[in-house]
Amino acid sequence: MKTEAATRQVTDRQLNRYATFLYDRTGIRISPQKKTLLSNRLRRRMKALGIDDYDAYYELLTRLDPNDPEWDAFLQEITTHETYLFRDPNQWEWFSKKYLPAIQSEARKGQRPKSLRIWSAACSTGDEVYTIASCIASSLANHSQWKIEILGTDIGIGALEEAREARFGRRAMQQVPESLRRRFFTKVDGETWEPKPVLRNWTKFQQHNLMEPLKARSFDLIVIKNVLIYFDPGSKKTVFANVDRVLAKGGHLVTGPAEGISDLLKAYERIHPWLHRKPSK
Ligand SMILES: C[S@@+](CC[C@H](N)C(=O)[O-])C[C@H]1O[C@@H](n2cnc3c(N)ncnc32)[C@H](O)[C@@H]1O
């Protein structure tokens, strides 16, 4: 039989404290309807630590150093890391068939240097980063003559460790076109693939909270997908300002299909609901 501690839910007051804490640290909003979900997830961490009181776990969290592994374990429970390679195939079709040929043609005419900087913001376990790399390897002719940098960032340390390890299972690889899988990935065992060095050499991963400005030179393209949906309007505005700061003039922004930031993108050119271009002046 389950004990009371193993099944009871957070009270409204406790939910409120956890929600405010998470919001202040990450910009993510937990709605009151998520009471059961939050309770279940908190209990998993509390069980692992031998704590059976929501207030005691809350006190522990508020005292933690941001580098303490428990902070990341808490975040891993609370946030969604769902991702896989070639998610939203139409976006990668645009990237491979329109964007990359266009920059190639600009470079040929001497209108841009042979360099490309891309930021995959909230990249989770790196699947998006390796999708970008695979498209470049297959669609940018003479890419060895280009300076290519793909930065993947996420708030989750565990997710980034997986991204750096870059081992992708059957589910993550399911949408990767067969020809790309054969050319750019090596089978490690029956169920796992890893990207070849040509892709790895372009990638870099770094921990970053989207609520903070990223210290980096500007990017030609920024991909930020399936993360802003968890933020409220105030946090979306902060994140967008941080993204806009490091997007080059004339640069492209790829978002998820429903991030709810269209009112922030009024100054940008709308190419598709998920694709916007920053003015070049
Ligand atoms: C659902 S995944 C999206 C992964 C990928 N972009 C995609 O669309 O497949 C959301 C990611 O956002 C990250 N995240 C949540 N809040 C964040 C924040 N404040 N700063 C940076 N990353 C955050 C989570 O850790 C998680 O890995």
C-alpha cells in the first residue's frame, strides 16, 4: 500500500511557491491545472533524496548553488526534453533547398563571406544541432571551404551532456532520410548512431538560460523551437529581446509552429508562420 506521503499532492500554497520559484529562475510558467503532474514529478526527486515533505524539498532547492546537480535533476523532471532529428521536415526542406543555395549564390557573387553561424537555442539533447549539420553537409557544396559554427545551448546540464556525447537512438533517428543517415552517421550498435566527425567538428554546446543575454557574436540564423510555449508573455518578451540582440541584420529566425510570439515579430518580415527575417537596416 502507498503511504500518504507517496500519493498526496502539493497544496495550493506549495504549488504557488514552486511555480514562483521556477518562473523566477527559468521564465517557465506552471499552471494551477498541473498540480498532479507537478506533485508526481516532485515526489520522484524527493524519493531519490529521502525527503517526504514538499516544503523541505522547496527549502533545499532555494538554498542550492546553481551548479548543484540537484538543480539540474529538478529541471530535468519539470521541463520537457522531447526532441528528435528532422522534427518539422518542411523547415529542413526550406533550409536545405532554399536557404543554403541562396547563401551559396551570395558567396559566389562576393556578397557575403563563406561563413555561417547558427544558434540552436534550447537544443535539448542536440538533435536539432545535428539536423542542421546534416543539412549543411548534404546541401552546401564545397562546405570544406566554409567556416561553419553551430552553437547548441540549453538550460539542462544533463541534456547538454547527452548532446556532447551525440548518440542517437532509433526513435531520434526515425525521420533522418536514409541517404543522410548512411553518409553522415555511423552505426554504433543495432539501435544507436553517432554523427561523423564532419558534422561534429562544426558543433559546440554551452549551458545557457534563455532569460539571460547570450554573450556571443551575431548569428546568421537562430532556431528556437518548442520552448517558448512554456513561457508567459513577459518571459517571451525577455527571451525574444535576448534572441534579437544576437541575430544579425537580415538574419533568419526559425520558430516552432506555435510559439505564440507573432506580436513580438512585427518588425520582422514574415516568410512562413515559423520563419521570419530581421530587417537588414
Ligand atoms: C521540448 S525541448 C525542445 C528541443 C528542440 N528545440 C526541439 O524543438 O526539438 C525544450 C527544451 O527547452 C529547455 N529550456 C526550458 N527552459 C529553458 C530556459 N529558460 N533556457 C534555456 N533552455 C530552456 C529545456 O531544458 C528543454 O531541453
